[in-house]
Amino acid sequence: MPKRILIAAAIFAASLAGTGDAKATETEKVFKFYCAQCHGVGGKGDGPNVTEDFKVSPRNFTKAKEMNKLTDADLKNVILDGGPAVDKSPLMPPWGKTLTGEQVDGLIKHLRKLCNCKGKQG
């Protein structure tokens, strides 16, 4: 009987480990669909929508010095409410009615990976 419990526990643990990978994959899909058009797949602000006549330079998420000035709440606000809500460009749309809370939280974690920084604690 204990052997069955160990096997069941191992299968359960393996399924939980896969959940993190699934969430990361989902977050990357969300980023590529909603964010990469302007911010680029690598987050450098060089997406396909950014042309010479683009009115602003989208934020480069790989610049740790700049990203460290922002709290996670700052990032959440701009994702949910768009650029104008935080005195930034109206070209940054609000995604609050499009993305789930879990997707937004995943995006914030993804942005922190891109900058390899934790951001301003606040």
C-alpha cells in the first residue's frame, strides 16, 4: 500500500510541476498576441507596429534601470487602464476588460524576467 501512495504522490507532484510550465507558455502567448505588436517579442520596444512614423517609442522592458523605477502595481495599472491613466501615450491601450487578473499577473512576472529585475518595492 505505501508504494501506491508514493507513486500517486509522484504523479501528483509531476502534474503540479507541469502547471508552472503551462502558465509560462500561456503568458508567452498572451504577451506575443497583445504586447509584442509594439513592444516586440523580446520586449525591446521594436515590435512590427513600430515604424518610423510611430508617435512614441514603446517601453523597452529589457532596460533594468528603467524597469526598476516601476512597482508591480505601476505595471498592473498601465496594463489594466492604458497609457493615459498613468500619463503615458494613448497608444498603450487598456487591457482591463480583455485580460484576466491571472493573465495580468503573469505578464508582470514575464516583464520582470525580461528586465531581470524586481522593480521598485512599494
